[in-house]
Amino acid sequence: MSRRFALPIETLVALLLIVGGALIFLAEGVVRWLVEGVSTDLTLPVVITAFETAVAAGVLARVQAVRIIGVGVLAMVVLVHLLVTLGGGPWWARMISGMLVVVGCYAAVLLNTGPMRDYLGSPR
């Protein structure tokens, strides 16, 4: 792989956190759906996974506007995770969502780092 297309470490970590957090939340929704049997438990994780995957794809495609859009998407996802954490539900679902709050915040910070801006070609 040439150096020109190599991902900076901040970009790689941000992508792993965004996609990994989305997949963990999707898995949490599937488990809740199987345990509780309510199909609406799966709707929100699927939508969030779609949005976060779109942000990750935009970063890989080097779309400049994805940095700002990604921070907005991650802010909304963090608010959803906070609502799950502070709301009712199984203790393990609240614990996972609490950890995903931290993951989302850190991914949003990584979207604003200098190496990410350089990778996307955004002005500083």
C-alpha cells in the first residue's frame, strides 16, 4: 500500500470506534429482541448503524463535509445512548449504552483532530 493512501492512526481509530460502536449497539438490539420478543427494540439500532456506517464510508471516501456531519450524527447517537443508560431496561443494556456514550464522544473528538482534517483535506 502506498503512503499516499495510508490511514493516519487517528482516522483508523475513529473508524473502528464508529463502526464498532454501531455493531455493538446493533448486537444489543438483537439480543433484546430475542429475549424480550418486541420487534421495535431492533428499529433504533438498525437506523443508528446505517447512519454511523454512512459516516464511516464518507471518511473513507474523503468527503470533507463528513467531519461536521459525523460530529452531528455522533452527538445524536450519544444522546440516544444517554437516554438508554438513564432509562429503564435491563442492567446490561444500560451498562453497554453507558460505555457507548464514551466511545461516541471520543470518536467525535477524533473527527476533529489535525490528522483527520489533513486526511480529509479540510482547512484548519
